Amino acid sequence: MALQITKTKGVFYIKGKLNSTTVRSFITYFEHFILRNKNTTINLNEMKEIDLDGLRAIKKLMGMALKQKKIFSAIGYKAEHI
């Protein structure tokens, strides 16, 4: 399953796999929102898979947000595998 991103009430819902084949588009997509918004929240509840590259991508976006004095949050209580 490819990576799907939807937005509802200000929260981005990530569905599918965040791995080495999808991280580049994931980073590009969220860099835009981090730069233009004060707060960006992603929900990982529907993730099917995340590998080390996916975790590094989330870490990179968090670091970028910190440098820009913005907030980037990753939430999800059903994603025990992460």
C-alpha cells in the first residue's frame, strides 16, 4: 500500500507504509506545511509499516520545526508496532 495523507480538522492522517520508498515525498509534503504553519500534527494510528528511514524522516521534520520555532507533533495510540 502506498502512503496516503488526508487532513481533517487540522490533523494529518497517515495511512500505509512510511519506508525508504515513500520518505522523500513524505518529507517534501510536510516541509511545506511546517514552513507555512505554526503547528503541524500527524496521526500515525493507521500506519501499516514504518522502517528506520521513516523514523528518521519524522525526526528530521521535528528538527526542522524546532529550528523554525514551529511545532511538529506525531500522535497515535494504536500504533504499538511503532
